[in-house]
Amino acid sequence: MAPSLDTVFAALADPTRRAILRMLLEDDMAVTDVASAFPVSLAAVSKHLQVLAEAGLITQEKRGRITWCKLMPDALREASAWMQGFGMMEAMDLDAFERFLERELAAPEEDAP
């Protein structure tokens, strides 16, 4: 089962996770190499990677002692189709989109029973 759009957009809402995805556009990377690019702990980066994996945006594969991360660009297909449903969009301001998502995720659920 594919991750929900909510899961994908929640994963994309974080600037660190977007930066990780940009890094993985270049090539597969070891978790330790990803972590070395950020001023946070390996555990914090691992949590970001877990969120990305749960959203289907990356995969992680253990090769010997090293865990490798690989971008899964097809995971963005449904999100892209959803955004295109609003018409042909100009280049998206991801920071504005992040603020929008934060407001949406913080809003109380009106449909909750």
C-alpha cells in the first residue's frame, strides 16, 4: 500500500528532510555521510530518514555494516499529480508550502467523531 498524501507532504514539510532528498538526488549515500552534512546527532538524522522511508520517499538497505539510503523519486508522482490538479503551477516556493502544511497539520480535525 502506498503512503498517503498526508504522510508524503508531512515528510516534505521539514527543511532538513528536503535537504536530505536533494543530497540523494546526486547518488545513494551511507547514513553516516548524510548525517555528516547536518549539525545534529546521528540519531536525529536517523529519525528524519525513518520519516522519509515511511513516506516512501527513500529506501534504506544494509550492506555489511553500512546502511545506504536511496531516493525513490516515483514516490512523489501522486503528490505531483495532486498539485497539478490546481492547474499548471509555477516554480513552487517550498518555504511557503511548508508554512501552509504546518498550519494545516496544526488545525484541529473538523471531521473527527
